[in-house]
Amino acid sequence: MKYTNKIVLIGLLIALFIANLNSQTAQTSAERMQEWVKHLASDQLQGRFPGTEGANLAADYIEQYFKNIGLKAYANSYRQQMEVTTSVSATEKNNVSFDQLIERLGIPESEWRTMKQNWSNGKEYVPLAFSDNGSCSGDIVFAGFGITASELNYDDYKDVDVKGKIVVVLSNTPDGESDKGDFSFYSSLRYKASNAAKKGAVGMILVKIQGDSMNVFERLEYSNIGKNSGIIAIQAHRQSISKFFAKDKQLVILEQQIMKTKKPASYQLPRVKGNITVDLVDNQVPTYNIFGIVEGTDSKLKDEHIVIGAHYDHLGWGGYNSLYRGKKAMVHNGADDNASGVAAMMEIATEIAKNPLKRSVIFVAFTAEEMGLLGSEHFVRNSPVALEKVVAMLNLDMVGRMKKDEFTVFGSTSSANFPTLLDSVALLDTVKVIKASDAFAPSDHASFYKKNIPVFMFNSGVHEDYHRPSDDWDKLNYKGMAKIVSFITKVTNSIGNEDARPEFIKSTSTENPRGGSGGGRNSSKVWFGIIPNFEESPLGCKISGASPGSPAEKAGMKDGDIITKMNDIKVKNLHDFMYNLKDFKAGDVVDVEVLRGKNYEEKVMMKVTLVDKK
């Protein structure tokens, strides 16, 4: 290319960049954020699931904007890479076979022959994604829906011994596919696996109830709280497993009987033994936190930092976190959750970049929040600045549905002057702020609060589109978002320009805003108070600490502890913990075994006295 042509091209690019900046200046705050949300929540990005092309496109988009407005990179990069497991695959080692003793009329049983039947992966069976790796063999017991519900006087395991055996369990519940019946709490496949292991079974064969999708296999979708289930688990083709049932106790007849009578019909299948080997491998992919820095203007205070963050990932096509119950897979665009928070964060970054504060400000778009705060946990463990130099963290999560000029701020008591600061800015901006002291609300600020950093989390409320495909860009209140941005910018200016840094205060509240786990009429009625840690742990249920004032805190549980037993019941994962908790009542004293120490070599026993869930 000729030199003169290069000059012309560079001139055009500069002119286009200036024109773009001018057009952004001409746009209102609400209009800019609508444009950003519309892009981030478009079908093109396919729900921004970590490690996918859509998530990477979102990361590119945010990074480019940070560059455009002049945010500085750290160590010449706007990216912080991490690896996450997003799926599992079955290896060639998977194997399922059955040894069936074939009855021959008029011939002594000692002379009957055993016929071996080998199943094909993908045809007669598939492994379940939460299965343990390993092999098991044993007699086969039909265990109905795999449910033990004392409050409903129902137990599929009451009259059968399944220790050392393989259980066949039906999907759903005696209420069929209804998610609002008496048995709704017990429909989870992970509950069925946890209960089967608790009863002593070594393997579980899931078979779907009669219906259009009875032979549609579950996808191998990874869940970081479903792994390490404590049992070998597969799903069977309905017709294939039905062949092993006795003629007078056929699967379809027993299923209809249980649904009609709401009484168990469990029994051991005659003359058949199963042999199951499951071997699954985790598939890891790279994903990225995107961050940039606006340096402070004060020679001393610029070494202190405020972190302002919002997660940009969402659910992709749904998965285990989705509340969508339709049978057709649909993109979950996550406009409010959390394209709204990212757009608001970008708008605040625009303002702070133009008008730097005395302290430095780090703007972060976190990945893998929906997988259990993995991105923010990684950021905290690998912070670009020393954590003692982070004076506050402001998190924006779902800020797009404000009504009546009202929104909620979590962490309002994590520093002494925070309540006064919120009130003064609210009065100035004529908005109503609902102050919530809970700093462990399940979003990225919790990763910072655990490190004794004062936090705020801004949220405009949950709605009927939460974690559903219907969370789209056209349902957001962009003028309301502009008001929240104005509010947060003023809060940031105050923290960033005050001579004294906010002093961290650990909450002493005994409130239990989220109760225990789960919901519904059959969920736990007691409060234990652990804060889950969603990193995969093969040893048991890892925690990130205990809620202030909770039974767990009073018993001495700490960040990093791994719960391995509750009384004499093994706890392999968070699901086990939640389902076991349901069997206790307020006032019960639970003997809990935890592992702690650098290599978890220290075994600690403690007693936890449960209280009513408030």
C-alpha cells in the first residue's frame, strides 16, 4: 500500500472513531445501555455460556469497549484466563451387562443356564452425568420412584433390602410430571441418586415414566454440585430394562399402580444380576474475566482500589440452572441476568474514565458466575492488586427491572458509614433504596466479602423471566437503569475521593433471609447456615464459611471446611447435604465431621444445634 493511501486510511479510521465517540456522547445513558444489552442478549451470543463462542464474543465486545474509553490493561492484558469444566464425555470403558438365569420348565434350577446380555452405550443405556466413575455388580431391585418421604408416609425402600444391590428407579414422582404436587421436592434425579446411596445401593438405573419422551436419554450436562454422587448411575431404555421384570409385575403395571394408590410397589427382580462400569471424563475449556483500570489521581490514594464488577455469563441453552420446563431447547439470552449489570458497569466506567477519582477503580466483567461464582473466586485468588489494597467492591447483578424508582442494595452494613452514604445519595437522586445487610447473597460480591472487603450488591429484583428464555432485552427499564447508574456513580465518587477508606465490618445479623436449601412444602424446615463452595471436591461438601449467627458458625465451621458426615450419614456433595438436612427438625443436635487443613489431613468433629428456618 502506498504511503499516501496509508495516511488517508488512518485518517478515516480516526474520523470514524471520533464520530463513534461523538455519537455515544449524543446518546443518552439509557440509549447506550439499551444498545449494549441488545447486543449482549442477542441470539447471536447464544446465552453466553462460559467457554462457548457466544461467551467469547461477549468478552471481545467488553474488552474492546474498555480499550475504546481508555481503561488501562494490567500487565499488558485485559484478560484473566481460567479453565472451567462445562461438559463430560463417556469413554470406551463404559460397559453394561446383565446375567439372567433362564427358567426351563421341568428341569431343576441347578441346571438352568445363565444368559449374558450386553447393552450398547447410546442404544440401551447412557451414563448419567453425575455418576461416580467405577464398576458395580449386584442383584436388581425395583425401587419405585426412589423416594423416602416420612411426612407423606411414603418410602419406596421400606420393604426391600438394597444394600450392595443395583436399584431401578422411575423418573418424576407418583404425581407424574407435575412440579406442584405433594412429592415435588423429590423429583430431582440427584435426590434419587443421593437417597439410593444413603440406603446402601451400589448402582442406580434410571428409567423414565411412560410418555412421549420415555426413551429420550438425559444429556451429559455437567453440574459442579452434582458430581461425586457416591453411586454408579445410568439411564436405561425403557423397553430394554422392562424385559427383566416378572410377568406378573411388569414395569408399566407397577408404575400405574403406584401413581393411582400413592403406595410403594418395590421388589427384587427375579434371577438377574447387573454389571455396570461408568467412566466419564471432564471437558475443560478456557474462559475469561475481562478487566481494565482507571488510575487514581492522588499520589498516595491511587494505590488503593475500588472494584466494580458484573458477570457477563449466562445459561446458554438452559441446563441445570434453568427454570424453563419446556421440552424444546431454547436460548436463554439473560438480558437482565446479567447483560443489564454489564451495561451499567460499562456506563459507570465511561463516566469514571472521563473523571478519574483519587483512588483507582478496577472494572471487571466476571465469567462463570452462574456456575457458582467461579470467575470472581478466581479473580480474588489471583488479584492483579494486593487484596489489602481493595477498599470496596460494588457488584451489579440484575439491575434492569426497576419499578417505582426502587431497588435493593445488599451488604449495606459491611462498613460503618455505608447506611448513611446510601441514604444521602438516595435523597439526592430521589430514589428509594431497600437496604439489606445480607452480604452473602449468591453473587460475585460474596467472593470479596469473604476476604473482609466491604461490599455492595445492586439489584432491581427477581421476576417471572428469571433463568428462562423469556429474559429478553425489550423487557428492561433502561431509564430506570440510568437512575441506578447515576446512584452507583455517586456512591463510587464518595468512596473513591474520601481520605479515609471504608472500614470493614463483619455482619453480626442472625437473620436467615434465604433459609436453608430448596423450597416448596417438603423442603427443609431448619436452618444450618453453611455458605456453599461450588468448586468440585471429591472428598465431600466443601463450604465457603458460615452465615453470621447461624448454627454452623456457632459450631465453629470455617471457610474451606469439607463436610463428610452428618451423624453416621456420608455426605459426598451439596445435594447430599441438602437432602439429609430435610430429615432433621429444630432442636436436633447433629454430629458433623469435617476435614480441614492444607491437605485436609485434619478431621474435626463438631455438634450443630439446628434452629427453625425463619
